[in-house]
Amino acid sequence: MATKTYQVQAWNLDELFSSFGDPQIEATIERVETNVQALEALRPELSSETRGQTLRQFLDGYEGISRQLSRLAAYAGLRFSADTQDQRAQTFQARMRQLMAEVDNRTLFFKLWWKALADEEAERLLSEAGDYVYWLEALRLQKPYTLTEPEEKIINLKDVNGPHALVTLYASITNRYVFRLDVDGEEREFTRGQLSTYVMGPNPDLRAGAYQEMYRVYGDEAPVLGQIYQAIVRDWHSEQVQLRGFDNPIAVRNLANHVPDEVVDTLLDVCQANAPLFQRYFQLKAEWLGMDKLRRYDVYAPVAEADVDYPYQEAIDRILASFEEFDPQVAALATRVLDEDHIDSQVRKGKRDGAFCATVTPDLTPYVLANYQGKARDVATIAHELGHAVHSLLASDHNALTQSSSLPLAETASTFSEMLLVDRMLSQDPNPAVQRDLILRQLDDNYATIMRQAYFAMFEKTAHQAIRQGASVDDLSGLYLENLTGQFGDTLELADEFRYEWVSIPHFYNSPFYVYAYAFGQLLVLSLYQRYQQEGDSFKPAYLDILRAGGSAAPMDILDRAGVDVRRASFWQGGFDVIAATMRRLEALQVPS
């Protein structure tokens, strides 16, 4: 139980800056300039004869600049997320992106020097690099794809007013959308986040209406949003494949994640092979809902009659209690986020939809954004994001360059935290309807996090290729509908407006091929959680070591140390086996009459 009273509120960003007029902003920018000049002065000392002491001096300076820029960029991004229509936030965010690009250009000489070193010289210096070792090793991975210094500088500047500007434009356009839905005979206006409660609600007509309204709006805007996507994809291919020489578009993300291409291919292949498992789930869910066949509108429909609302204080109590039961340190770290007012849980017009956790620097508690509306899914979302914060805090002994884990491991603590919460709720609430609802929600979440995201990644691979071959926006919409058909088979009715769903997925725009990390992380956690259930307390050290490692080692090395082999298809299949067991548990329950 929480020892303090918590309520839905906006976050407090004063630890960063008090306002856009805070004089500390300009003072920080001036310190960045002074520190960059100091690094530039070290450039003549970088050669094949460079000593470890000089390397550490440069790295410490660079890490300090990274902290200063992170504070500036975080303030810009968090203020923009809190109100995407705030023109001051938009302007400041653009200014910070420009500053970061300029700093990156002025310090680019170090990365180029480091990548160009002979292997034996790099190994000599790595032995003296301390906690910077993996960051330096990861840079060396980029060596075959690195261009000349003038070319890299041009690309950095191009990105500010190119793909980065397009992503900001997409967010500004879509976050101003207003959706209208007739509820109880009255037409009301909703944000996307508010509308989403109806697509997961008990009323089948409102579910259908919410989806139809969402994709009516996105469908009307598809010609514009689709052109933004095409431009981002073309830029990705031009830079990454044509200029840098990557074999294919997804290989860029794989290298950034430091995960072999074949591991990602195996993951997606196993996901595709298990599509019938979730098709079976949809057939079972239709039976529970008393339907011959689900509509796509009904995928997230609640089955049990229990429609419980959770006051915010109760939600926090449940989350912290589940964390405390696992490990008191985990609960204490999550409590820091709440006690320091680093969470924004209000629903507001103009505020970014969804949820995220933002790590700024190792010495600052992360910031969490959520849109809390009292449903069980909202409780799980906050547990998820607080899990991210715990992950960051456990890794805060590392420097700013090695604190954050690679993308495939980034969902480990968050998803594990959700599972702790759901299992505790299952064990403590005797209401059969709530039990059924929680199991169904668990399967819904597994579908959304694994199969849905895997098929998103498969669509991205198809879309990137099709755009290079001249596909129009309408062509892409057709390809997306084919993707959905392959995913669902004939187990549900798929309305035509879902062809526009792809233009409503921000990750496609913000971070190409980001999405497979969700499937990677969820299946990984299912395996880890199974070990926890089997091994009990003896499992905790290995799990917490994964989190404490942050980004200080290659993800494959971190997992190898924990005894996890993701190279085998059988490993990924093991995660689906856990889902199949959950399915059998559901099938054993009595279908309500």
C-alpha cells in the first residue's frame, strides 16, 4: 500500500527548468558551447598514439555535454507532449533539435576517428575506457556504414529540417484531431485516447462507432499522412541503404539494437507460424461473447460482465503492493516517481495520447506520461511505465551513454511489472467475472504486444519495398489490408476502413522498425516470468542483473549471462507455449450463459 495520497495530476518539470523563460536554459546552452569548445581543443591530440587518459578526458567531457543536452531536449519534449498545440513548445523543441545537430556535427570528428582506428589500437584504448567500453564498441559496429565527415555533417543538418520535421508535423496534425461519437443519444467530442476507451468497452455499437469514426478521420487525412510516411521511408532508404550501404531497411534497426538479423528473422517467422494460436483465441472469444464470429471491432471487447473502475489511489496501491511483494527495492524506486511528481496522468485536450517513460540523465528520476481513465488497462499501463522507470533507476550507476538498455531489452522490466500486477490481482480477487476478465485482458495484451507488433513489422518491410517500387498511398492501404487478412485468417470479419489503420501508427513515422522490439520483449518476459514462477527468489538476482546492466553491454551478452538463448526458434516458441497454457486455462472456465 502507498503511504502517501496520490491523485491524477500533471507532472512537475521544475527539476529541469521552471519555464521557457528560465534563465538557466540560456546558461545551460552557454555551458554546452564552452564544453564543446573544450572538446574541439582536444582534437589535435587524437591519433593512433592517443593515450587512455586523453580518451577518458574526451569521453567525460562528451558525457557531460550529453547530460546538458538531455535536460534541454527532455524539457522541450515533455512540454510538447503535455500540450502538442503549445507553439512555444514546438518552437523550443525545434531549436533544441537544431542545437543537438550542431553539437553532433562539431563533435563528429571523435566518432569518425574512433571508427577509423585499427582494431589493435582500439583494443588498447578499450582496456582503459571503464564504463564507456560498450558505448565505444557499439560505435565500432557502425564503421562499415560511416561516411566522410562532411557527408555526416550534411546528413545531420538535413535530418533537422527533413525527417525530424516531418515527424513533428505528423504529431502536430494528428494530435489536434477531434473525434465525434454519439453516446446515449448525444454527440460528444473526444481525443483519440478518450475514444479508445470505447473500442475496448462493453457496448458493441459504440465499439464499432468508435473505430469507424477513428478511421473516418484518419482515412480522410490518409492522402496527406501517407505522403509524410512515403517521404520518411524514401529518406530512410536514400540515407541508410544507398549512402551507407545497409543490405535492407530493417538491418539499420537491427544493428542499432545490436541484434543479429537472423535473430529478428527467426522471431518474426515464429510469430507468423503462431498466428493460428491467436486465431483460435478469437474464435473462443466469439463464443464467450455469444457471437458466431468476431468483427475486428470486437478484438478488445470485454467478455466478463465485471466493469470495475479503479480510483487512482487504489490503482497506485495495487501497483506498489505487487512491486513490494516481488522486491521492496523495486517498490521504493517506483514510489520515487510518484513522490517527486514526475508523472502526468491527466487526460487533457492537446496532450499526447498513450503513455511513455522518459529517462533524462542518471541523476534524475525518470518522467512518466499516462492518460488515466480508471480502467484495468490504465492500471496496467501505469505499472508498465513505472517498470520502465525502475529499469532506468536500477541502471543509474552507469554513465549517461550506457544507462539506457538497447531497444529489445527496453520492455523487460515494464512488461514484467505488468505481469506482477495482473498475477496479484488474479490471486486476490475471488470474483469469477473479474478472474475471467483479467485472463482475457492478459491474452488481449499478449495479442497486442506480440502478434500485432510482429505483423506491424512485417508490414513495414513490405511497405518500404513497395514505396521504392512506386506504390501510392492507396496501394499501401491495400497492402495493409492484406497484412491484416493474413494475420486474422477467416476468424473474424474485417471491415474495409481498417485499411487506413497504418497511417494512425506513430511508430511507423517516428522510429521505423521499432515495433518488433515489443514482440521480442514480451516473449522474452514470458520466458523470464516462467522461470520466476519455477525458481522463486533464486531467480531475482539474474533478473535484476539484466536491469542493472542497462546499456553497458551487448544485449546478446546480457541475455547469455542470464542463461537465455534467443538464437533458437524453440526459445520464441516457448513464449507462445506459455500463451497456449493461458488459453487452456481460459477454455477450462465456464462460458457464461
